[in-house]
Amino acid sequence: MQVVVPVALALLCAWGLHLLRLEWKRFAVDKKPAPAPTPEEASLERWSAGVVMLVAGLSIVGAVMAFWASGKFSDANDLSQQAVQEVTQYQTIKGEQDGYLSFGERLTESLQEESVAESSAFSQAAAAWSGGQYAQAEALEARARVAAAGQRALAGGYLCYWMTTFGPGGSVVYNVSQQQVLEAERPCTWAGQDDTALRTLANGQANSLESAAETDRSHAEDIVLAGAFLILAVFFMTISYLGRKHRRLLPLTAGVGAMALALGVSTAVALA
């Protein structure tokens, strides 16, 4: 379509200029007022036959342009739907992963409480043993073992994005920035989910698709505009064919001008 329509319009414009040249020569010789030719006279006049053929050609090209514009609108709609689907998929997986990260942070806070309690109890027990407070030391060690058991139970509760490491004094490090890198590179997806979605379906991809859809939509609107110029050309050509003989040069000129505008717009779309 991108080649056929401009080429066909260029040929029709050349034919219209030829008819315009013939009519100008006739008008230069005979400018006297004259009625429109009868159907019998028009059927024998080469110029009238040429106008009829030109109108027929414009009608065919107009139908092709309507199909072209319809295809562009369809492409734009498909791209917009794809963008919406990808944004929805991205946001679904992103929301799940962010939920896992938030859960991991909260779980790490609870785990750190148990880890600090264990470390503190063992430290106090060691001091009690050194001071000869054996009963207290044993009680503190029992408390530490209870905290350690709670710690092990909490550590098994991570769904994804586990704690990074233990720090001094029983502190637990949960590196959020590192977890966010893992979130993009190796997300915890369910069966059937695209584990590359956070890398390939980011907002930039959706914006790119929507931009391409907007471009196609704009091109389709330009093709419709070119089709409107073609309709205008057919209108002027018809007036020229049916009008009074000494005045048909003016609408013929307007018709050729409308064809030239249609050619310019369609060529711009084809080259874009």
C-alpha cells in the first residue's frame, strides 16, 4: 500500500495535468459562453472520456486508501492492546515481588529480635558461669536455646528473598538493594509466569509500544485526510464534466490541485 497508492496517485495527477493542458488549449481558442455538452456530444469528446476515466481511477484509489487507513488503525489498536497487556503483566509480577520483599523485611525484623535475644542470653550465661552463678547461667542458656529455636522457625518462613547474613551481636542484615537486583534478575514467579517480565516488560517497553501505536494512528488519520482530498477532487471533476463548457477549466484546476494535495499527504505517510 505504501508504494501502490502514491504511484497510482502520481499517474492520475499526470493524467489530470494532461487533461488540464488540453482544456487550456481549447479555452484559449474558444472562450465564448457555451452550455454543457449533451451526453451524445460528451461521448464523442476525448476530453470528457478522459475525465470519466480519471474519476473512475480516483474512486479505485480511494477504496485502496480506505483499506490502507483501516489497516493502520488496526495495527495501532493491536499495539495499544499489547501495551496494556504487558503493563498488566508487569504490574502483577512486580506487585507480587514487592510483596515478597516487604514480607522478608518484616520477617527479618522478627528474626533479628530472636537472634539478638539468643546472643544476649548466651553472653549473659557466659558471664554468669564466670561469676559462679551456675543456676542463673543454666537458665540463661535455656532461654538462649528457646530463642534459637524460634529463630530457626522464623528462618523457614521466608517465601523468597532470604536474609543476607548475620551481623555482630545477633543483628540480621537484609540488603534491600541487593534483593531488588534479584527481584529483576531472578524473580520468584509461579508456574506459567514469565520470569523475564520485570526486565522485558518495564514501563519503557510499554511506552515504546504506545508511541508506535500513536504513530500508526496518526498515519491513518493522514491517509483519511488524503482520501478527503480525493473526494474533493472527484467533486470538482464531476462539476467540470457536467458544467458549462466555457467554465469547466476552473473546477478542473481545483480538482487537479486536490489530487496533488492527496498525493503529497500519501507520499509523506509512505516515507515516514
